[in-house]
Amino acid sequence: MTHTQAFDHWIRNEFIQLNTELEQRYFAQEDRANVEGIGDEIKAAMERQGREHVTRLLAEGNTDQGFDANFDLLGNVGMYMAACRRHDLTEPSRESSSPLKEASALALHIGASLGVTPRFATSHLTTHCLAKQGQPKRFTSLEDEALFIDFNTLAVLAYKRAADALVRILPMGISHPVAPYLLEDARLALVDVARWNRVLFERLAPERFFHSVRPYYKPFRVGQHEYRGANAGDFAGINVIDMLLGLCQANNPFYSQLLVDKFLYMMPEDQRLLRDVMRRPSFLDQLLEVPVSQQQSAWYREVASKFLQVLDAHGHTAHQHHDQLVSRFISSPSATMAKKHLAQVTASGPPLEVLLRSLEKLRDLRMAAERDDIPSRFRDVATLRASVADGAQR
Ligand code: HEM
């Protein structure tokens, strides 16, 4: 067995058992958010066993096995570091550089050579997580973790399908006879996103998710720098949809900051796709430029009405994310949590109310909500709706 295989075997077996045992002990307490003084011998075993694997890999040096194998190894090192953070063996505000020196060195080496962030990213657990004998990699064997990740993966894949259909319109142009079919593909994919969001909303246990799953997504240091937590949004598709529909614009500082911050958290192919789409004009702008004299033509009426259905479907998924998922699984449990733990709640780092305001802005941009303090396309979308309705009356 190679060192890489031995580490992978450990991540898929002992690592999961140790984390699960710790989660059960934390969860049995009255203050479920407390980790201090619980299972110290288990934590120490996890830290030591992981370090032994990583040290052997580091000593082995640069054994290039191609992108996939290296990316997979980065995921394993990242999961180990994230678990150490979760169990408070490391804590970024307490340290000026990560005490996990060997793991940091390995993660920095691989991350820099692949052009991705030197920590585990969402794709390691979702779209690029290799299952063995029916078992993908997980932190724990808790049912709620599996449910969360599997339905997140399905939602990510559905967003990617919607984005793919929209991107295929670009070389043909929005007035092409095939465009309405591609818009319908995008709409159906967004209906699927809504379906998976609903499953999460209905089946995931809020307390379990909040106390035993989400803590693995916290920020941690790799070497000197702190890297924000992973979130389900770290793929290009959702932003491709935002921008091609015209709901969000890459020249808006709030939105472009978000894009800039997520680049290295995405797979290189997603980074390329996002860069490409950032310089394209949106379909909304193209439709708004169609002269009134052409707005009664069959192609315009068909495309514009289908386009509006895609906008509505995208807005609906944004509404679900914020008003159902974030509200039920983050805001509500935070409200009942002991104040001393609150600073640690978000995966991205900012205080909860700052994060919630920013997520609310995104929701409103995606819903083209009537707001003047953000560049919402409310009025433009209303103009488009009116143009379709006018045509229907003629
Ligand atoms: C970001 C919560 C599921 C897509 C976030 C953030 C939170 C959050 C709090 C802000 C960043 C952070 O601190 O982590 C949740 C919860 C979910 C869930 C509680 C389910 C239990 C999903 C799913 C998707 C998704 C299924 C679909 C792929 C996104 C996106 C972002 C994000 C795209 C980045 C910000 C944006 O562009 O809106 N999520 N999320 N999330 N999430 Fe979710």
C-alpha cells in the first residue's frame, strides 16, 4: 500500500469513527456547542494518527500522480485539518500560524501546484468525491451528514445543468430557434434544484446539522493564512446563471468581490468558465435592446416568455435558500445558542448578521426584488414582462 492509499484508508475508516464518537459525546451535553474537555484522548489520537500519515507523505516529496490524485490527496489533508479545527485542536484567532505544520506544508504545496485553495473545498465532498464500495468520503457516519452532502451535490449538479444550457445559447444567439428549448432545459434543471432544496428543508434535522455537521466547514489556517470555510456555493454554475440572466453584474463591487473571493475555491475548469462568462452581455440586456417594432415577432414572444419563466425559477431557488434553508438551519439554531459560541457560527467568517445581510442581498438580486439600494433588475424585468403582455393583447 502506498502512503497515499494508507492515508485515504485512514480517512475513510478510523478518522470517521473518531469524529463520530466525538460528535455523539458533544451532542449528549446540555450545551451541545461545547467541545472543551470532551473526549480529549480521542482528539489526541486523531491529531497524532493524521500527523503520522501526513509526515510520511511530506517526506516522500513531489510524487506527481496527475491532477485527480493530487486533488484527492489535498481533500484528505484538508478534511484532517478541518476536523482538527472542529474539535478545537486549532483555532485561527488563537494562533498566528497553523500548529499543523506538516499538514500545512503538504496542503500549500499541492494547492499552489494545482491552482486551488490549500484546503478542502466543497467539490472534495460533493462533485469530486470518489466513493469506494458505495461509501463516499465523509467526516462522520451520521445520517444527517450524508443527507446534507448528497442533496447538496444533487442541487449543485442541477445548477450546473441549468448553467450549461444557458452557456450553449451564447454562440447561437438568443433569437435562434433552438434558444427556447435550451431555456426550457435550464428551467427544468432549476425546478430540480428547488426539489432538492425542499428535501433538505423537510428531512434534515436542524439541531444535528447545526451542531454535528456544519462545524466541519469552519475557517482555519493553513500555514500563516486563514482560509474561509467551504460552502455549497463554491462552483461556477450559479454565478453563470446570475450573470447570463442579467440579475447580477460582474461590474458591481458587491457581486464581483464575491466572485473574486470564490475563484480558488472552485475546480480549475469552473474558474475558466466563470472568467469567460464575466465578460459576456446578459440575455436580459439583449432582450431589452430589441426594438418595440420587433417585439411582436414570434421569436421574441417565445424567447422572452420562456426567459421570464427561467428568471422566476432561479428566483424561487434563491428564496428557498435564504428563507427556508439559511433560516431553519442557521438563523434559528443560532438564536438559541449560548452567546459565547456565536462568533464561531458562520463558515465564511463574518458575524452572523453581516453574513445574513449579504445573503439577503443576493436573494433579492436573484429575485429581481423591488429595492433601490442594490442594483436589482426589478424595473427592467417589469419592462420585459410588459412587452410580452402587450404583444399578447395585440
Ligand atoms: C452560501 C447555508 C444548502 C448554495 C451559504 C451560506 C450559508 C448557507 C450560511 C453563506 C456562507 C457560509 O457562511 O457558509 C446553507 C444551508 C443549506 C445550504 C443551511 C442547507 C442545509 C445549499 C444548497 C445550495 C447552496 C443545496 C445549492 C447548490 C449556496 C451558494 C452560496 C451559499 C451558491 C454562496 C452565496 C451565494 O451565491 O448565494 N449557504 N446552504 N446552499 N450556498 Fe448554501
